[in-house]
Amino acid sequence: MSGADSTDHSGGHRAYIGSFTSGGGRGITAAAVDPATGALTPLAATGSLADPSYLAFSRTTGLLYAVSEAEQGAVAAFRPTADGLAPAGPQVRVGGSGPTHLSLAGGRLLTANYTSGSVSSLPLAADGSPSGPASVLAHRGSGVDADRQEAPHAHQVLPDPAGRWVLSVDLGTDSVRVCALDPAAGALRPHSEVALRAGTGPRHLVFHPADPVAYVLHELEPQLTVCRWNAASGQLEPVSEVPVASSGAPGAVRAYPSALVASPDGRFLWASVRGTDVLVTFSLAGGAEEPRLTSTVGCGGSWPRDLAVDPSGRRLYAANERSGDVTWFDVDPLTGRPHRSGSVPAPAATCVVFG
């Protein structure tokens, strides 16, 4: 994800794997990255934080941040060491439940709290560690799916590429909210909200690295919504939908898209899809507003909850939650098609970031 804060989810020679400790995961595992092959070698794990399901590394502070996806949601920061991670300050409550995503913007740490349907903004101390109290913005509304959209469910929060706006993606209300971050108080101020097609359940958004275009991946329907982004006015405009489907998948298997990443050169998008357990490639050769599905390959495991791309765009890493592994893929430089290269055991894996 891009933004003025320089939060980076790729690069370097160290990887960090988040997991559900409640599902048998080790917490956060630090791993060495072989620059020649992309292979991961686990170094050490820390289980001091319950269910660190999503991570973010900041090059600005040099810290790794993690959510605790618990009823009493929290965040914590860790400082990389020679052989793993060391806590950087105490855990801090976010004022919401079930945080599933976090990012940094304007010198604040932001979380999307799925269960409570809210977004939190926390101050950072001088050393970069999070502190309180959190400023919480509650979402309002519901959707047409009585089981999954009975209330708001914020699933992602991130800054726009210029760092001026903060966008939150809500699966429960089928919408994306745009907020301004109060530079003095750190509170999020609602600015605009764009409605997406009812019942699709938007989960994650990614910006094109060069063009004013954003892509929203939906969980409840395997769809990708292409949007124009106006950074001056803070407006998101949906322009088209593209199916996220595997032509070879059994018809009885329901697809649950989970994560979306863009290649650094802006030529490809990749999506992970649970249920069908595949990675889907979209070519942007026709332009940023015209993604075209070009390949579908197996994810190398089961239930790919997260997908990461290295800074060169040469490799993809899938965190396969149910099979308990992280699998990496070499990317064909001409077509963008991923080719499985290797894997490492990672029980209840939920997220991979690089730093």
C-alpha cells in the first residue's frame, strides 16, 4: 500500500508471517528471505500477541505493527532484531473489536475493526510505538446478506497515494468511505461515501501505482470493481466490474476472494480466492481501467487468506490459512502468470509482509 507514511509491504531480506494463535499459529514468525530464490527460512516466532492476523512494516519508524484480532481489539509494535522481533512498547486497545487490518497515515496508526464496524486512529509515541487513547469512527448501515451484512464490518483502512485521504472498505455496508485525518486531533472526519453493488461485500482496495485508478475486491461475490480516484476532491467513482472466476473450478465450490495486489510496474493485478483456492492474474495491458483475466493457478495450499508481492514484482507469496503454509511463486515477466516455486510450514497463516 502506498501513502505519505512510506508503509511498505514488500522488500528487504526479512519476511514476517502473521497467524491465528487461536487456530494453532505461532503468532508472528520472522523469516529470512533468499534474494536469489525467494525462499523463506523461519528464524524465530513470538506469541506474545493473540491472533496477530494482519501486519504492516513501516520504513519510517523501522517497526513492525500488528493487530490482535480479538473481542477487545488491540495493536502492538515490534522492533526487528538479529534473530527475530522484540516488543516496542505495550499492547494498546483500539476501542473496537475484531481488527482485521492496519496501516499508517499522517503519523497515526489506523485499524479497521471488522466485528464492531469501526475505524480507529491511534497516536504514535516518539519511538514510533502506538499509544492511546484511540479515536474511533463508527460506521453505520447494513446490507442485503442477512448472515454477513447485518451490520457494518470495516475490513480495510488505508491512505490514498498522496497521503491526503483515508479510505475504509466496509463489507457489511457495500461501500467505501473517504475520510480526512484531522492533523491536530488525529480523528477521522467523514468526507464522502461511495455505494457499491448490493450484496457484493467489498473486502480490500488497492491503488494503481501510477494512474488515478483504484480496484475493489469483493468477498461475497467474486467481482473486481474498477474505480476512478480524484485525489483533489477525495471522490471514488466506480466505472466497471470484472469477474474474478476460475474457469476450471467445480461449480459447487463457492469462491471467496480475499486479497488483491498490484505489480510495482502497474502491468498486473493478482487476487487470491478462497474456496476455489486459486490465484488469479489480471493483465492491465489495455490500460489501468481495463483489467483482463489472463490466468488462474492453484494457490499451493488451502484457503489463501493473504497475498503479497515482492518490490520487483518477480514473486508472489500466498498465506494459506487452512493448509498451514506460505507458498511462493515466480512470476512470468511477460504474462504475469505465477509458477509455484516453494513453500514453508506456517500453521494458521494469515498474512505475509516484508521489511
